[in-house]
Amino acid sequence: MRFDLPGAVVCLGETMVVLVPAEPGPVRAARTWTRAIGGAESNVAIHLARLGVRSRWVSAVGDDAFGGAVLDTVGGAGVDVTGVRVDADRPTGLYVKEANADGSPVRYYRRGSAASAMGPDTIDRLNPDDVLLTHVSGITAALSDTCLDLMRAILTRPRAVPVSFDLNWRPALWRDRDPSVLRDLADAADIVLAGEDEAQTVWGTGDPAELRALLPGPETLVIKQGARGATAVEGDATTFQPGLRVDVVEPVGAGDAFAAGYLAAHLAGEPPARRLRAGHLQAAAALLTREDVGDPLPPAVTVPLLDADSRTWAAAHLRRRR
């Protein structure tokens, strides 16, 4: 599953180093750790690159070993990282997680990070030339006052490039901040993606029709409804596409993978049902791994399923390769 697009997608947001226990059991008993990286927007950028879409990631990291690891990993995945600022005074963010199929509790160490110092001047690094879309998420709005100013600038200033906004609700980030700003930010975007459960928490409803009434501004709303599927709303038209059966290894990162698959198909001019299938197929790759970004599914799986009839799609069952 690849998409041939004439331009690039720019993804903006913080990426941190992730420490995951290298053996099963509670985190407090772990003696060895696996180092990875994690960031919603860079995840989307990596998935886009794997789908054949040119992508750029704009952010800031510390001038430290963790920042180097982040740049090496994201850049090594084929993403342009020339728009990332290396901050000599602030560190790269870090989080620790315990991975399992039921969810992944995390603890963040990101206060005062390099990315939290981003502000409206970061827009100068977006470089709109040959860009088809800018992708952001609600996470950035919670990092600091200057990051919220950056998000407002991206979404409210006149722009030549459409913006997609993924709600990406992280309650731990909003304990001392007002999440009501997320409605205004989302309503100013061109494409909004949100999970049904997080929309219910933040906006009081996960129903597609009610969300359309709440957010009349975006051209497209995409509501991810867990294993049941996803719904796209454009104008008065609503399209639902059921999800795939997947043997879930660990769920973190699946939403970012879905966003990349959906956005790539959207930019390629695909109809809503095919966009949603592209999202489901890319999400399945993330669900089948313990890392935030898994290996892509082979074309022998994705190409037939993308255009399969509804019965074949419903019968598909994706399992981890051994």
C-alpha cells in the first residue's frame, strides 16, 4: 500500500525517548530496559514515509544523547528532520511505559523540555513550499503557553496549506491547563481526527453527528471507534468502515498509524471508504508490535484488502508474524 503524491506532509510536535522494560513484569522490578522513541506527530511522519509519502518533522530536541537518538531514529526512517532545532539549554523529553495488550500506563518526564519551548516563531521552520498538508495534535497545545500560542498561530492565521488536527487527548498533560481550548483549535482545522472515547471525555460526545454539530468548521471529521471501525463525516455525508480483526500485541501508536494511512489516502483523492480502510490497515501494523511504529504490512496483505468486498474484509484476521 503506497501513495504517489506530488508534495510533502509536515508534522509538528514533540518526540521523546521511551524506556520500556525488556522483560515481563512490573516496571519497578525491571533490571534492563529497551530504549525507543515516541511522539504522535513523528509517528505519523514515519508511517507516511513508509507509505511512500514525503514527510518532514518539525520540533526541538535537547543537545544530548537522547536528542541524537531521536534524530537518528526519525531521520533513519526516511523523514526529513532538517526543521528540528537542537536546544543547547533544555533537555529532550523522556517517558517510561509498561507495555501490554490492555493498555500501556506511562509516566512523563517532559516539563521544561526543548520542545516545550517552541513558540510561534517555529512557523518559520514549516517551509510551506511543496507542502500538501500540515499535521498537528492537541498534545502540543498542552506543553506550555508558548506551544499553545504556536498552535493558535498555525490554525488561525491565513494559510495556503490545509491543516489536520488529531485530538490525541493526554489527561496527564492537562491537569493544570484548560482543555476547552481544544474545541476552538479543532474547529479551525481542515481535517479533524479523534477517538470516540477521547471525544466523549473532552467534548461530551463521541457521536459523529453530534460532533459535526459541535465542530462545524472542518471539512472532514474522522471518528475512530476502536475495534468497531471508524466514521468519516464530510458535509451531510457519513461513511462508516468496520475495523479489521487483529491479534493485538500492544495498542499504543495505532491511532497515529491510522491517521497516516487515512491522510495519505485523503491527499491521494481516494473516496472516504477507501481512506478509512487505508487507516485501518496501517493501524493494524502498529497493533501487531510492542513499538509505537511497527513494520508495515506486506503489499500481499494490504493491496487485496484495500479493494476487497465487505465479506472478505470482515473475514480477514491479522496475526503477528513469527
